[in-house]
Amino acid sequence: MAVIVVARRSFVRKFGGILINPSQEDAMQQAVLTSSRPAKIATANARFLSDLQFAERIGVHRITIWRRSRAEPAFPKPVRLSAGCTRWRVADIEAWEAALP
């Protein structure tokens, strides 16, 4: 993956793994929303936490997050965003927290 450095940060924004001009942003968002791939829609609008952030939020070690995600059916499941990036949806975490006794 190539890294592109731009002098004016306001000129481009990262959107779905590509750098775009702000004038193209609305068109890109519309393309994602009308795409036949629902996974792109979910990841374009969702907020995510890493295993470390999720562990800090509930006060356990990060390994406990992985163990519980495999062992407990009601525990939020991780979402694989790329080969080296797995995260948890904040909405799933909040729903799980709300269901706790």
C-alpha cells in the first residue's frame, strides 16, 4: 500500500481507502450508499474500537476480549476491515452493554 503525503490536508480526505477531492466526496458517498455491497455501507458509516480500546472500556485485558468473543454468543463479534485490521462496532458494543443485567 502506498502512502500519499499531501501538503494541504484540507484538499483531500481519506474515504474507503482512497484519497478524494472534497468536491467528489458527495458522489463517492452516494456511490457507496447505492452499492450492491452492504459491507461497504456498514463500514463507511460505522465507528469502530480496537481490541485494546474495547478492553479499556470494559476494564479487562485485550486477550479477554478475544476469548469472550469466541466463547460467549451474546458478546459483540469482531469485524475484519482488512488483512491486519480487526475492530468492534461501537453500536454492537453499546447494544451489548445495554442488555447487561
